[in-house]
Amino acid sequence: MKFDMIVIGGGLVGASLVAALKDSGLKMALIEPHESMPLPQDDKWDSRVYAISPGSAAFLQELGVWQLMGAERVAPVYEMAVFGDDNTAHINFSAYEIGIPELAFIAENRQLQTAVWEVLKSSNENLHIFCPAKCTAITWQESHVEVQLDDGSQLEAALVVGADGVNSWVRKQAEIDVSCHAYNQIGVVANFSTERPHRQIARQWFRRDGVLALLPLPDKRVSMVWSTTEDHADFLRNLPADELCHRVEEASSHTLGKLQLITPPMGFPLNFVHVDKLIKPRLVLIGDAAHGIHPLAGQGVNLGLRDTRELAAILNARGMRTDCGDFMLLRRYELARKEDILALELATDGLQKLFNNSNPTLARLRNLGLEITNRLPLIKNRLMQQALN
């Protein structure tokens, strides 16, 4: 079976790339190993949420995805309040201050996955979806790539896109060097209903035991992400519901009053991943296959969607006679993305190390830095503009 492009990985980033190329004339294959894709829907709230930037929301709107998200399941963020670990230092960001409607939108993973797959299944006759299907072998030739599936199917394409996550099988087969280290932390996620209104403010506390974020959901609900040590994460996940609520209330300075648990806590390990190359002949990496950053800035999924936007723009503008796997075409993608990726890698890794340090001198400096930045509108605005893309 011959295709122009094979995308391996049908998560939000990989599926969005396929949706963005629906009018490109490319014959595409999407390979996704999970049988339950899209994720099954119910009325329960998904513990895994994303902070979608205005730029990413606009991109998803262009694809026809954002319109399928029910307004009752998406919460705009008008302000963000960040607190240091000395109970006094803080920094505030406001959409109003820079003249925009929102800083971000909080949306559930399951709702986004379902919406993008609805677009895929309804609008692309040039797409063949293999799901569930697992790649068992991949071979790069000078003029094409050969991919074998677990059912014996043999696929061939001019270009393979690795969108298969932080432990990318495609990246490993391509023998691309990776620099990585474990933060020895777990991101504990859960949703709560709140006694007091959150007023569409995302709140984050840099604490000695990690970083706690409470993100606004529709009505009086919030989603928690507590990035903390593995031992503390195990402790939190094994607490009775009322005791977990009490711990989160205390850690958040009782800002939202009494909490009630909506979804059971879940955890995922946190790692830093830097990829030596984003491309090789007839190969591109996007999303978590191309980078892995700490969630303290809430920018991981936006970074992946910016990969998708850039690659789709290059492939859509390539001209019908140009081989979509042409190395110079792919090199344009790598050059366009490296600076953005490296900047976020350095920023998030540096902040994690700075606040995950008990040195009293560093503690004073980091809290002083928050206060100084809060008083310098030009720097604050620059930080906000970067996060809006």
C-alpha cells in the first residue's frame, strides 16, 4: 500500500497534522495502536486537561476541531496568579492588561481527542486510518520508507512523521540521539468542585514539595496538577478523598474554600527530553516525540501544536511537484522550530531546578525575581506574548 505520508501516532498532535493537511492532495496513512481511539465519551470530567493557548485554539478552529468542543466543557483563563514559596512573593498576569480576551483555555484531553478524530473521519477521503495497529518494522530507503504492521500489512511512503510520544518507537528506530533525565517527580492530577468561585483565574504555587496548579474548569470546578516527589505523589494518591481535599486546601492557602473531589487522583512521571535532531532523510518528529518539558509552564501541548502548524504550513505550500519527503523541505521545518523548542526546554528545566532547591540564598533570589518581574510591565508582557502563540 503506497502513500505520500505516514503519521505514526494518533494523539492530538499527530491527528491535528493529518487534519491540517486534508486539502494538501497528499495520500496519508495514520497509524494508532490504541483500540479506544478516540477515547470513549461519558459525562465524567477527564482528570487530564490542557491549557490551550489562543494561538493553538485559533489553529484548532481552522481545522474545524474547536467548534466541536462544547462550551460547557471549556473554561477561558482571564488571569494567572503565581506564588513563590515564601508566602509573599507573587506575579500576576492579566489578559486585560495586554488587551486580549483570554490568556488560555482549559480543555479536557478526552474532549479534544474526540473532536479531532471526528474531523478526521468526516472530511478526508485521502486518509487511510489503521487503528488499532502497531508498527513492527521500519526501513528507510533513498526514495521512500517501508513500514510493516503487526497484521502483516506492508506500507510505503515518501515521508514518515513520528508523533508517537515521549518514548517514541519511531525515534528509536531512526537512531536519533536523545538527552534526557528524570525529574524524579510525578504529576498528580485530579478535579475538584470549589466552595468559592475561581473567577477564571489559573493559580500556581511554587512550594518546597513541588509545584501546585489549580486551573479553572466551567462553573465552580478546578483541575489540579501537583508536580511533586514520587514519595509525596504516592502519599497523595492513597489518601481518602476528604483528606486529599484537606491537603490541597492547605497547600493552596484555602483560596477557593472547601474542595470536593470529582475525579480520583492519577499520576504520570515527569521527564526532560531533548532530541538531537528533529529530522532525518524522509523522517520528521513532532510533539512529545520531538521534546519533553516540565508541565510547570503548561506549554507542552502548545509546543507540539506549533510543530504541527509549522510542518503543515510547509507541506501545504510545497507545490504539487515537490516530494513531501524532500530533505531540504524538512530542513525548513527543523530550522523554524529549534529556537522555540530550545527556549522552552531551557526555561522550564531552569525553573524546575531553581525552585526544587533548598539553598536559602537561591530561595531568596527566586522569590525576589518573582516580585521584581511583577513590577516590570515590559518583561511581564513579553512573557505573556510568548505563551499566547
